[in-house]
Amino acid sequence: MPRKIIIDTDPGQDDAVAILLALASPEVEVLGVVAVAGNVPLDLTSKNARIVCELAGRPDIKVFEGCDRPMRHTLVTAEHVHGKTGLDGPAMPDPTMPLQDGHGVDFIIETLRAEAPGTVTLCPLGPLTNIATAFEKAPDIADRVQEIVLMGGAYFQVGNITPAAEFNIYVDPEAADIVFKSGCPVTVMPLDVTHKALTTAPRVEAFRALGTEAGRMVAEWTDFFERFDKEKYGSAGAPLHDPCVIAYLIQPDLFSGRHVNVEIETLSSLTRGMTVADWWRVTDRAPNAMFMGDLDAEGFFALLTERIGEL
Ligand code: RIB
Ligand code: CA
């Protein structure tokens, strides 16, 4: 029985690879894709989400626009990483599939109310604005969520947009605070684990060697967005953040972590968006998140390459 998921996303090249992985994997059933403002503004993230669905041969996927700005702060974007379009790298045709009518937040609410309790997993790959707004608008739905598996946060790897914070959490810390206090089962793919999923040259060449349009796109997206991280970290490749969320749903034993308390800094301007993970359990704060710390990188890329090759 495939696992029902809603992908909430701000494509972004790594989001795009995550969406391709989900659409190539029979273990998951994508009920819908909701775009959020993040890496680039909402009009581009919703366009990019449709481009990726069409690249996967899935113009039937329901794509919605969600929130166009964070709950409290002005939008911070990341064109410096993802380029002006958010999907810089290969030339991409404009999408022909339509956006769905209605707001993405209402789609999340209606879907959770319509599906059996505990059968829908939320997969946020960008700022948590849509998820938190849905919980605020319809408090009854939190109990109906099977699991929230999100990319965001950092502890040992510290921040990538400020010295203290990872981008997705930094953009909308109030939203993250709501999600981490929701009582839902939360599984976190922080920079601590995504920084171990590096797109080294052999791994990128394996995508290109697939000889398919999807394989070529993934390689060219990576060629573009890895320049930022390689220069910043001096690493052998860029971290492929968002596909870790989908890979976890397909092959959870690729990952390991700890169930700990995680709280979000929302008040300090210096450390806004920091995910304060009580990794060493030095407080009596109740654990509320499975915070991943390690992955089998070879296994991750083997799965990813094999599945992208299916498209
Ligand atoms: O910090 C990495 C995260 O921010 C990823 O989800 C990337 O797509 C950006 O949204
Ligand atoms: Ca993202």
C-alpha cells in the first residue's frame, strides 16, 4: 500500500530532485504538491513545481499555490544559491499544466479531513508557512497527520543562512515553532545529515550517464547549484538536502538519529530560526522530534540514481 504524501515545496533544484524521486517511487502516492515562497517568490516556486511534474511525465499531479510570505517576517529568498528562476542550470520549457484553483493551505486541510486519520504524511521541503497556517486555521487536523518529515534546521552543522540558522527555519521561525509544538510525529532532516549527501563528481556523472532527460536535468541542476556550497564549504560537492525527506519514506534505514527535544528561536535577532536540539538530553524538555544525524550516502545515491533512471 503506497504511503500517501503531500509535498510542500519551494523549488529550488534540490526540491525538484525530491519531487522526481517521489514521482518515480511506487512506495509513495503524491496526493498533491503545494508551493510556498522560499528559495524564490511563490509565482516561481509554483511554476517550477509544475515544470518538474511535467518533466516526470505527471501533468496530472495537483499543484497548488500556498502562502506567498512568512507568517510574521518579510520574505527572504535564496537566488544566490538557486539562481533567478529558482531552477537555474538547464533551459526549461514553461509548464502547460494548470495550477489548481483554491489555496494550498485549504488543500492541506481538506485532504487531511477527507483521508482516514493517520494515513497522510506531510513532506515540507521549504519554509513551514503553509503547514503552520493550516494548523492555525484548522486545529483539528494536527491529530490526523501520520507524520511530518521535513528538511530543515541544523545543530552540529550550525547555520547556512546565518551563523545560527538553516534557511527553511530562518525564513519562517514562527511557523516552525507551531509545527514543532503541534504534537504531530516530526522527523527532521537537518543540515547535520544533508551535508553528508554530497553530489560528488562520480555521483553527478551517474545521473548524466542515465542518458535520460530526467538524468540530464538532475546533473545540470546539480552543476549549477553546487557551485555555491563547494565555494563556501570547500566540499567535494553540494548537499542534496530535500531528497533526504523522500528517501527516508522509501528506505528509512538509510538514516539514523535521536528522538530529542527541539525548540525554535523566534525572539532573538541574532539567533532567529535556530533549532535548539537537546541532543545530549541536558534538559527535562520532552522529546518532540526524530532529529537525524547520519545517513548511508552511498545507499542514498544508489536509490536516487536508480529511481531517477525510472523516469
Ligand atoms: O537550507 C536548505 C533548504 O533551503 C533546502 O530545502 C533548499 O531547497 C532551501 O529551501
Ligand atoms: Ca527546499
